[in-house]
Amino acid sequence: MLYYFFRFLENYDIPGAHMWHYISFRALLALMLSLIISAWFGEKFIKWMKKRNITEVQRDPKIDPYGQQKKGVPSFGGIIIFVSIMVPILLFGRMRNIYLILMIVTTIWLGLLGFADDYIKIFKKNKDGLSPKAKLAGQFILGLIVGLTLWASPDAKINQTIVTEHKGETVVAHKSVAEKSTITTIPFFKNHNLDYSKAFEWAGKYKGAAGWVLFVLVTIFVVMALSNGANLNDGMDGMCVGNSAIMGVALGILAYVSSHIEYAAYLNIMYIPGSQELVVFLFAFIGAMIGFLWYNAYPAQIFMGDTGALMIGGIIGVGAVIIHKELLLPILCGVFLVESLSVLLQQGYFKYRKRKGERVRIFRATPLHDNFRRLDSELDPTSRYIFRGWPKRQFHESKITIRFWIVSIILAALTIITLKIR
């Protein structure tokens, strides 16, 4: 909104109006405003929630003997994150940009999906919340919308790289004309991109359409995997929001270099016109994460609930798909991946052994972060645990959270480094 206002003022030579053309200027404004909103609105929102006793018991003190039972702590904190992202974007973003529109749709869609789950849990007193099928259906539909939009929109185009040799040196340039493409970046491989349509050479003239179908399916998988991965990671004070802020920084860097034709050429990656608006969005996202951490750090004054967790994962996933860096997500979101795998392995292996009449689990508790705060003495005596003695002692949840942050920082750095280690 303000972008178009100052663009209009520029016609009258108003001093400073030209600053709104700079992505760095608008992105930093979005970061600062999202921090201010989350700090101010967060305090008001927490007081309002406590006054109306809209709270939930988050965990059993037997699992967290270091901390107190968290009664009286409000949920629905994802509303703070939502407002802190949307207000700066509506003020500083170019609302006609297709990528920004997709990010806004993602934020609203998954925010409402998570809100429905939290509402059922707290107001309907149903601890199961929204059914897993309903959640997956909502995530599936969003992934389908994003994938089909990137397929059909004439604005979603890229400039592919052209690599030539000149006097023994590699020269990287970009095609002068942007075009629709199903290619994506492969980590660690120089001068190689994965083209989804290449897997369908046998389809002849239909290989392009088949490639886009695969791209849409990948988009759906990414949205569902990241949204649920973030939700599983949201089990300790500050855990998910801290990890997400770190991932947001790395994704913001990737979006910036993808939107800058000179940096894209230097790093030998595709140039994506229009993706600079994603930088503004991600800076607002980072500010919202850091601001929310002010209240969500141990001991938490508010929980984000599914309203925030589902939304956060979806934002990261859709952002990566837009800049064609979805194959970097297993590295960047390694914490979410490991948390999800630990749950799948635990449940799958237990069901498999139960059919044989045995009660065997792999970890002491899942998601994986819970494994580090549960003692052997607290385990089910009727079950056998493969990693019963690991770790040998229990850790305070704040220590576990910070160590997970450190792992996320390492993975984020590795993700950026992959652009040079190829």
C-alpha cells in the first residue's frame, strides 16, 4: 500500500520517495515493524487471553520435572505471528506480485487451519482437535493451489543460466527472456539443475505437462511435510520459533541472491524476476519470529499452538518452492525432518513389533526432543526400548532448545554454502 503511495509521490519529486524502490529498505522496515507489533500486540494479547482464562495445560510435569506444570499459559499465540507478518506486508509489499500473493494466501490458509484445530481443543474441550485427515486435506489443497498457480501464472517465470568457457574461464550469464520452467537447484552439483520434465522423456510432446504435474506433486509434499514438521517441533518453549527464525534468515538470503541477476550469475543459479518481494515477506517473518520469542522463550508466557506452527512450516516450504530451492529443504529444515522421522519410525516400528506380540519402541519418547528430557525410570515397564540408555541423563528443556538452535544454525550455514560447494 505505502509502496504505491510513494511511487505516486515520486512523480512530484518528493525527496526520499525513490527509497521505496530498494528491496533492502522495504525489507528492513518490514523487519522493524514486525518486531514492534509482536512486542506491543503480544503483551496486549497475552493479558487479554489471561483475563478470559483461554488457556491449556501443555505438558505433564512427570515429563518435565525441571519445570512447573504449565497451567494458565494462553495458547493461540499464532495470532500474534499472523498480525506481525501481515501488517508490514500490506504496508510495504507490492501487492500485485504473484509470489507475494502466494505467501499471503499460505499464511491465511494455514493460519485458519491451525486456528480451527486450537479452537476445537480449547473451546470445545476436545484434546484431539481437528482430525488428522482434515489437517492433511487442508494442507493438500494449499499445496495444490500453490503448485497450479506457479504452473499457470504468466508471471511465474525464470531466466535460466547459460554457462560458457572463455579463455579457460567459466562465464555464467542468463537467458535474456524469462520462461516457464520445471527446473530446480540440486545441492553440491555444479552446472546441473534437475528438470522434472526430464523424467518423462518417454511421454514425447507431453513431457512438459508431465513435468509440471510432478512439480505440483512435489509442492504438495513439501507443504504437507514442512507444515507437520514444524508442528511436531513445537514441543518446548522457544523451540520451533527459534529454529524457524534461523531457517527464515537462510531462506531470505537465498531469495535475495535469486532475485539479483548479478549475484545469481556469480553463484551460477537461476535468476527469478519478482522474487525480491519474497525477501520483504521473509524479513517480516523473521521479525515476527524474534518478537514472538520474547514471550515464548522459557518459561513461556504464551504458546503459538497449531495456529502458528502449521503456518510457519507452510511459509518456509512455499518460499523454498517459489525460488526453486525445494531440494535444499532436507538440509535447511533438517531439524524438522529428524523430528518427523523419529515419530514415523517410532510408530511404525512399534506397530510392526506389536503384530508379533512384542512391545518394542526405538526411542524413549518422540518427537526426538522429548527423548532428551525423559528418564529411564519414567518409561513403560511393559515395553522394551532400543535406545533405552541414550542419553544417559536428562536435560533441562532450555538446554535442549538452545542446542537444537545451534544445529539449525549449522544446517542453515551449510545450506548457503552449498551454492559455492558444487
